[in-house]
Amino acid sequence: MTHQHFTQAVHGHRAIVIGGSIAGLCAARAVSDFFEEVIIIERDPLNNGGITRKSVPQAQHTHYLLSGGANALASLYGKALPDLSTLGGIPISSGNQTLFYNGQQTSYLPNCVIPEPREFDFNGYSQSRSLVETALRNATENQSNISLLRGITVTGLLWQHGYVKGICYKGHSQEESLAADLIIDCSGRGSHILSWLSQAGFHKPPETMIDVDLVYCSARYEANQDTSPINIHVARDATLTNSRVGMVSLIEEKQWFVTLIGQFGNYPPKNEDGFLAFARTLPSMKVYELISRSQRTSDIHRFHFPRSTRRHYEALSQFPERLIMLGDTLNVINPIYGQGMTTAILQAQKLKETLTRRQQSGQGLTGLAPDLFRTYAKLMDAPWQLAAVQDMLNTKTRMERSETLLTFAQHMMAINALAVERADIHKTLLEVFHMRKPLSALYTDTIMEHIKTIPHPHPAPA
């Protein structure tokens, strides 16, 4: 195997990444240019290549990579990472290959009616999580100064004078420690970072939560007989008064990834008969029609997602030096919107950009965490608010419906109304959703002028 080595070693000798999932792999690549050695510590043994992992229970469900995430991967890895389409990932044009069904009505955008396809010049990718993670793991381990230690659990942090100087971990025999110049926690939803911070005397960050009580069940089906140009089918009630949703996504090896979703006790069953019966109750029969004539090729997997959580680390006045976080350790968003992988990858890209800027200005690592947290807060605005305005449509969702969010919801209603008539605004909306553009792209002078012409209440300019 040919190893690549790009390191400049300008910020320290060793960086440790806790967690070898997508966020951890990308974080390791992001910092590898600035440290002599990067060690990823993963608690799962990865005996089967990481296809099924105890610490990633959502791995057996639909995973979608947004266009912004694909661009960030190309920026981080360059030619070291093959294009996902060459590995079997399915390029998806949101303007003409994703169709939403509500009864007999179809639309190429979920919250309005765009009956005809529009082709735009960017794609997302539909595939299994294992395809993405395996490709990233191979590309990351192919770099000579990155190593991945499997089957090891990090049990705590090493502290000295208020900053983090390493980790404690349990290997195959006894408790050990390892020093580092930077610790990056990417261990996800099972992270112990909040308790570690509390034990060291640091405050926990303020949190914003949205209780969605979501359960989804997923299975793979053969897609050999389907000749439709549509690669993602979504059956949902646009008003979300029916909280049942069905998604059929084309993935590698000519398979459908079928996901059925329910909320607040209205959950899809995990058994074959119940799975099909639930599909019949969706706002459209399209999902049932597709899977009832196809052969299921996997078990039906169930996952419960109780709530979205946004942790406002940017609001803290004190935070330990030499410690940062990425991915679900920071924020967890309702997975139905497919933003998770892309958000983590973009955070890794921002980490690399921040270290580059600090290298050029001679800042070093001091104050890195608050610098990054401010950057991540801006990055999170678009995916969080776009998800929140959808979640709030269900009256059972427990969340703060603030004036700011209600105003944004009105603005999005106006944007969707404009998108019906204007392909350029439809494209801009998709670019924001795909995290190619910031939320401010929906508040340009041109868009605000157009909003004034439609019969919807509109908010004050942002």
C-alpha cells in the first residue's frame, strides 16, 4: 500500500482523536498536516470492516451525503479518496431525482408543489453508511502519520493546570495513559465529555432540545425491476398531520434502502407483515407498491431517536485548552433530514482552515476551542433551523417555538412559494439545504424584493 504524508508538524507532536467514525476519520485527516502523529482510538473492534457497530446503532439505516459534504471531502482528501460514484454511491440530483408523494399529488420539493423536474448542476449521494465509512477509513489509514487503534475504550482525560494533556484508556489488559498536544472528541452520542468537564470543574454548555420521539425501521430490497429515473421516493404529508413517513432510496449494488418512520407511539413494526402494513398507511401508496413487488435482502433494523440537541459551547466563558469536539459530540439533528454526515465533514474542513489560519498568524493552539465553537455555531445555523421549522409542524413536538423561529418559518413559506415559479430560487433553496451556501443566501435583496410581491406575511429582513 502506498502511504501519503503531508505533515508540516507546526502545532505539536501528537493529536489524539477519540472515535473512528466518519467525524473522527475526517478530523484526523484535517489535523494530520499540523502534527507529527495522529492517533485515532476506536472502541469497536471493527472485525467486520465496521459494517455493524455497537457504538453506531444508526449504521443500518439510510445515509445521504449532501453536496456540500461531498465538496468538503474532496477538499480534505483530494485524490486520496475515490469519488463515491466510482465505489457504487448513487449521485442524486435533488431537482429531478427526488420525488415527494402526498396522496395523488407529487412534487420535486417537499413543502410546495413543483410538478415538473428541474436539473441543477450539483448532486448529493445515496449509499449505505458502510460504503462511505470504509472508503474514508482506507483513505485515512493510507496516510503515514495516522494510525487507528481498534477495540480500545477511552476512560477519561489527563489534566494539568486546567488544560488537557492526554487521555486515559483501557486497552486489552490494563488502564494506561497517553499524552497529546490536542484531544479531539468525536465519540458521538455516547460521549462522556460532559461528565469529564463537570468533574474537572467546568460548566456544561447551554442546550437547545427538540423532542421528536422518532422511530425508524429500515431494510434493503432488490431494485432490479425498477426503471424509474427517480432515485429517492418520499411519501409524507406536507402538513405533517400524519407523522408517518416512508423513504425509498437507491443505493449501491442495485438495492433499495427502505425506511419507514413514525413518531410519538405511532411507530413502524420490525416484523415483515407489520412493516408492509405500515407502508400501506402512508400518505401515498408509492412506497408500498415498490417494496411489495421486491425481494427483501436484509433484516429489518429499528432505531429510536428521542430528540435533537444543540449544545452552545460558544456561550461558555471558560473551556479547557487543548480539547475540541466534532460531530454528534457537539450537536445531534433529527436524522430524517440527512444532514448529519455533511455537518461533521464540514466541521472537519473548518478545523483544517482554522489551524491553517492560526499557523499563518503564529497563534498556535491557545484559544483554539472558543475560536472553533464560534465557527461551528455559524455553520450549524442552516441545518438546525431548516430541521426545526419542519419539526415544529407536528403539534406533538416538544420544543420552544420562539418568535425568531416562527418568523423564519414564515420566511421559508414565502421561499417555497417563490420556488414554485422561479427555478433560480428553487436552486438557491437546495444549495442552502445541501450546505453549499449559508442561510444568508435566502435573505438577499433580490429575494426579499420578490417576497414582497407574494400574498404571504413576510418577516423583517434578517
